[in-house]
Amino acid sequence: GQVIYFGIKYRQGSKADRSGRKSTSHKLETFWIGGTFVLCVVMYVFSTAVYFQLYNPPANAAQVYVVGKQWMWYLQHPEGHRETNELHVPVGRPVKLKMTSQDVIHSFYVPAFRVKQDVLPGRYTSLWFRPTKVGKYHLFCTEYCGAEHSLMGGSIYVMEPADYEDWLSGKRAQGAGGTMASAGEQLYQQHHCAGCHGEQGQGGRGPSLVGLLNKDVPVTQKGSTAVSTVKADENYIRQSILEPQTQIVAGYDPIMPSYKDRMGEDDLLQIIAYIKTLSKGKEVKP
């Protein structure tokens, strides 16, 4: 409004009084710069708090593993229950999703929960939500992923805790199988991982896996002798299985073969779940 007013009043050819015009005002500049700075700081503080809230789920969050494939969502609970294009969760409990893609970039989007996260091949991403109302909610992929992208969807079922327990009991009665960790242990033995890492993760020709998750590991990069430190999170374990020559644990020979063409994303998630159980005597965050 002021811009329009002054534009009309002081337009070229107008007879407005232009005497006494000030070229500068320290008070006005201080107020303008100071006010803008305070506003930016306030916005930064609030946005930072929201960021940490979004990326740090509560400690009691139930973890669900998600694999995106052309063109479906594969989901598995740590207890072993598997779902396709559906996810059942109890109302009021936070849920953390650990996600990866089998092929191309997908995006996990639940509009009603205001959550969206890209699901990438070659790494793990995560998001969390806390459902507050019982009902059925739409799940979409919002990253164009091929000819049948529009069909890649599903449903989130938010249930009362008692109904959720009934659903779990039904899954157990149907023989949903063992836990992800138990399936991972079978794969661990099937691929003869114990030959180098020991039956219970003890070191041998390969480093020990006991207490590995979230541990600082000294490594050498491919083609270099310099030693650096990396945190052994899920992405590190995944890369160590698929591309073991990229980062070699210091003090060990690069003899581990690659399982890139021999192990799918489902198997990787199960083996990582088993390796987590080898963290004896340590509190491992999901």
C-alpha cells in the first residue's frame, strides 16, 4: 500500500514537497536490519526443532522395513510378519520405517500423515510417523518409476491396539514365519559367513561382528593405505556386503567376495537384523 501511495504522490511531474529529504537514517536501518535478524533467528530455531523431531523418532518407535520394487511395496515387521502394499499399525504408537529400493528411485508418501521420503537404490532412508486416528489411509509412490508408476500404491491401516493384537495373532496362526533375525541367521550360515567371522560373530580371517552396529570402525579406502574412521550403521553394513573392497577394515586382507548379484534387498535386511542381535551387552538403537 505504501509503495503505491508514494509512487503516486512522488511520480514524475508531481508538485509534492521534496524538501528536507534524508539520504540516510541510522535508526531506521538499525530497526530494519535488527528486526530481520531476529525474525530469521526465530525461524531458524523453530525449523531446526522441527527438523530434529522429524529425523529422530522416539525410542519406543516400532520399526518396519520397506523395500520398493517396480511396482509394489514390500513391508516386513521385525517379528517376521510380511505385507505387500499394506501396513497395519496400532493407533498412538510411533512407527519408524527403514526403506530401500530394489531397482529405481521411489518415494513413500502418505498424504494424511504429512510424511514423504524418497526410497533410493543402494542405501537406506527412513521416516517416522505417529498415527492418531483409526482408519484406512492411502499410500502412494510420488517419484516416477516406470510404466506402471500410477499403480504403485497401497493402504495404511491404523487399528485399535486390541484389534492390532488380534491381527498379529491371526498372522502367527497362519504361520507367518520366524523373526527377521532368525531368517538372517539362516542366511548367515547359508552363505558361510561364519567361516571368516565366526559362528557368533567372533573375529577370524574377518573382523568380529559382535557389537558392530553404530561402532566406529577404522578402515582404509580402495587404493589407499590411509586409515580413517567410519560409523558402522546399516548403510555401512550393506555396502560391506555388496562392495567389500570399497572400505576395508584396517588390519585385514581384502579377501571378502562381493554378494552384489547373490543377495536381494530382503536378504540384506534380514542379515543386518541378525547382526544387530550380535551386539551383546549393548543397547542398540533401531
